[in-house]
Amino acid sequence: MKKKGVLSIMMAVAMAASLAGCGSSGTDAGSGEPTKTVEVSSEKEETSSGAEKAVSTEAKSDKVVSDITIAYVPTTMNNPFWTAMMGGIKDAMTDKGMDPGRQLVTVDAESDQATMNNYIYDLINQEVDAIIMAPMDCTACTEALLACADANIPVVNVDTAAERTDLVVSVIASDNYAAGVECAKNMMEKLEEGSKIYIMNQPSGTACVQREQGFRDTIGDYFNIIGTSDTSGDTATTLPVAEDAITADSGLAGFFCINDMAALGCVQACAASNRPDIVIYGVDGNPDFMSYVANGSATGSAAQQPSVVGASAVDVALSYLAGETVESEIIVPVELITADNIGDFDISDWQ
């Protein structure tokens, strides 16, 4: 988190595993189990279904850093979270003596997994050395990951974990389950038991599923959830849904959104409906949303550190290409920012 004059960065060694939306497995958040490591090897084995499983890709240690090309494939570039992560990637590459202008390839999948897969096939043909990827759909990305494994191109998976984590060298993400937990705990302090709330989710994304699960597990039966809508974490998509929810039930007391972009849609809906009393929570630490938390139009955001995730992805990619053992799971902590502590943060930048 970027606090005034202080950069507090922690890396835990366990990955939150609430991957129910995609059927993946792993350890529970906060379990304390040690991080697994991936040994560099060119061997492959077959799964019980006969599908080829990548144990690891072949390390290209013969290349010097100045000759390595890294591709960044986020869900979309129409979200400042992903541009903030790209900033961390560029800074880390520069620190390693690389030239991002020449050695970084970026694409915009525009929130469509089929488009992302096609971009990845193009990147394979371009013979990039490593790919940093955040899938839109944790299952539909499998075909592209298999193609990367066949081409011996390592993939560092950021933010949303792929269903086939055996096809990536590392998963690096914020503690998404904890983000939902922190929002839920604060909302329970703000609202009475039985209050009516609405959830804006995105079931196709593992990270979003984890956030919603953390929220739901924490509130239990405390709130009356009157509706849930998949608004793809998009402001424009969320706005009319939130307006309809407010109109349909005058007793609506709160929104929980899986990211700050969706939460911004709720802020706009509440303003248009003259309902400043409705509490609104998001996840990201987006500077735009933080400004609404500061002026009281929104309640809180579980802030992530996208630049830290991006920088860590570069470190992992270069270490792996150098033939080193890398952590297969890295989790970056989150912190809930509300009116009570927002003065401790520089909200002009990503948290």
C-alpha cells in the first residue's frame, strides 16, 4: 500500500484457493501451508485423461536479458487497474536493464477470451520469450495455455487464476478472498442485521469469484441479499442495473461490487436516484473510486497493489527463463480503505 511517505509491501507464501467458479483446487486463504515450487525441467507428462500436462517449460537461459521479449496480456486495457499493473511491469523491466519500449509487447483482449486466445497464438508465432496473462475466463483460456506449453513459452498468471494452474509457472494475485471478507466485516458494522443488499459480480473470473465468496462466507445470514447481477466489472453495464435495483426496492441499503469500476456505476446510480444513504464497497484501490470514498459518496475499497503484482511477474518470468526455481503461488495482501483511514494514503495513485 502506498501510505504517505511509506511503501508497505508484503508477500505471503500461500494462495487463496476459493476457486469454486472454475473448479480449481488449492489451499485455503490463511492456511499457512508452504508455497510449492516449480522445478525447471523440459519434461512433460500426461494427465489421467490423456491430455498433455506441462510440468514446466524449457528454460531459455542462453538468452541475455537485453534479448528477452515479454508479452503482457491483460483482460482489458479499458480499466485503469490493468494499466497500473503495466506500469509495474515497465518499471521492473527498466530496473533489470531492459527497454520496455522494445522488449514489452502489449495487447488488448477487450474483455473477450476468444480474442485473448487469438492474441496469444499470434504471440507464440512472434516467438516471445514469456507471457504475463490475466484471463477473462479461467476455463476458456486452457487452449491457449496448452499452445504456450507446446511452444515452451512460460506463462506467468496474474490476478485471476486459470483453471489449469499446472500450465503456468506461477500465479501472482492479491488476496481476493480476504478482500471480500474485509468489505463484509465493515458493511456489517455499518448496517443492521437483515438489511437489504445487492451484489455486482462476475462469475467468469476466478478473482471475482473469490471476492464474492469471501464476502458471502463472512456475512452468512446477516444480510438479506435481494439480487445478484453479472455486470462484468464494468461501470456502464453496472449503472442501469444499480438504478433498477434502487427503484425496485426503496429499502436497499448497500452494494458490494467485485471491483471499483462496478462500484463507480453504483455511485452514479445512487447520485442519480438521490440515495446518498446507500453504502457502496468495491475492490481495487482505484484512485477515481477513492475520491468518492474521500467525499462520502462511497464507503470503502479493498485496495490491491497492481504495480506490485506486475513487478513480481517480471521477476518470476526472468528468474524462470534463467533456469531458477520460482514460487508457484504468490499472494499480495489487501487493505480496506474507508473514511476512517483514507487520510493515511496517497489516493492520487493506485494503492
